[in-house]
Amino acid sequence: MSLTIDIKKKLGSFLLDVSLETDGGVSGLLGASGSGKSMTLMCVAGIVKPDRGRIVLNGKTLFDSERRIDLAPQRRRVGYLFQNYALFPNMTVRGNILCGMHSERSKTARENKLQEMLGLMHLQGLEKHRPGQLSGGQQQRVALARILVGDPDVLVLDEPFSALDSHLRERLQIETKKLLGRFGKDALLVTHSRDEAYHLCHRIALLDSGRLIAHKETKGLFADPGSRQAAILTGCKNVVGAKKAGEYEVEVPDWNIRLTAAAPVRDGLCAIGIRAHYFDPDAALNRFPVDITEEIEGPFEYNMQFRFGNQTENSQNVWWLVPKAKRPEQYPPSLGVAPEDIMLFYE
């Protein structure tokens, strides 16, 4: 199973230019607001028509500008979960789910599938409730049930957890992961949350201002984003300009230090990235004097800001993330970082 997207769409000064191919499972579209994530989904579903390009689902062409193919949304077999779930407010749970089976003529088959989906989504006893009487999580499950009874070939989810509180969001992520596993077909998840993408997606495509800047297996992407902007989008707090100083050495002018990397340093190095939790007061290598300037306490960790001893005056503070259980009683006089934890960027 695969979904191929190779499209361009211009709206005013914004240009969406996306080319990617999924290989089954759950793929994520991760990016900031306005990066083109939702527009990509709408092009796949047939809600928005690209200016040019092609979209192919499991060998079936949904859109091809050169061949003048543009299938209507109802012929694409794309299950679209909208951000606000788009339930019919005056219909009951039963009525909303039955709407997803408009092509099924057999009343017995419709009822059997309805009961099966009510059980799968843990909605028994809520059949006569209307959306306004349901919690956010229940509304989401009804919306998913309405989509899944139609047996779509691909499932696309647009920010499915954005309207939920943090406790419910985390619980539903677990349920949704199990559900997507049972779905067994391609799914495309749009999110601006790195945690959601990491938990739910086996591959992630990063979008920045309408442009695809990375598309990798999830853990590989976080380990090596490939570029400065990709590192920032995956949550790296310390991205700083750098230049090659040796076969395995980099010079960081803003910090006035040299660091040893694990990977060979190529010509054209422009920056490095160090995730905040990589700094270690016990590290033996790449260790330098530091001055802790700020401490922000969170529920489970401390966000520290520090400066290297000879750091340039106008440069930004450096971030150090410390789990509460590992916070030292006194600020360490120096911090280090392992060579394998230094990410090298050439763009």
C-alpha cells in the first residue's frame, strides 16, 4: 500500500510544493501553523484542487493535472477526520455513524456494522446521545467510527487531538495508535506536536512554509534531522553557527569553543545542533566551564539556561534540560557533551 503525493498549489503569496511517498503504516506531517499541512490533506481528499502534479493511492490515480484526472471526493475512498470532527449536531451517535454507510443497501449489514463499530469504539449506551452531550474524546470516536464504517483506502487525520485537554489527549493517543494498527492501511496524520508525531508515526515529513524539508523514519529523523530548520522543528533548542576546524573538529564562534564530533566533518559545515538533554556534568569529552543563568521548573524537569565561560556577549543562552531526579544540589562548574550527540548541518 502506498500514497504518492507530488503537487504544487499557490494561494496568494503562499506556495505549497510537496513531493513524498508513503510505504504503509502511519506517516506524519509535522510543521508549524501555516506550513501547508492541512492543505496537503485537503488536496489528497479532493477538497482543494492542486494547480499541477499528481496524487496516486495504491495504484489508483486520484489527481493528475497532465492527464486531466480529478476524482470527486466521494470516489477517492479517503477517510478524512476533520480537526473539529464535523459531526451532525442534530443527529444521534447512531445517526452519525449510519451516515458513513450510505452506499450499503442491506439493513441487516448496516446494523451489524454499526454494532461492531459501537463496540470497537467503546460507544455502547451512547447511541441516542447527540454530539453536544458527548465529551471531546467521545466525539472523536464517533467521527472515526463514521469514517471507518465506509472502509476507506486511506485515513487522514487533521490535528485530531488539538481540541482536547492534556490528560485526555495522552489517553486517546494510546487508543488511536491501537486503532490505526487495526486499520491496517495507510494513514496520514497532521500535527504541530513533536510528541504526537513521535508516538504515533513510523515516518515523519517535515513541512516548512509549504516546502518539504525532510522525510525520514521517525527515530532517524530525531537523531539526525539533516538541516538547521529541521532540527528546530523537531525540538532542538541549541542550533548555532559553526565551521569545520578539523577532520572531526568544529569551531563554534558564538560559544568560543571547539568540539569533537563522532562523524567526520565535511566542507561546507554551517551549523551544529545539540539537544538540551545531551549536556552532562559527568561527561569526559567536550567539557567546558559554564555559568548557569536561569532555572525554570517544570512538573518533571528543570529547563536551565547557561553560558560558556568565553561565550560572546550578544550570543543566545544555551539550554540544558535536567530531569528532577537528576538535578544536582549545586550548579556544576562545567558541562560536557558526547561527540555522538553533536549533530552536523550543512544547510
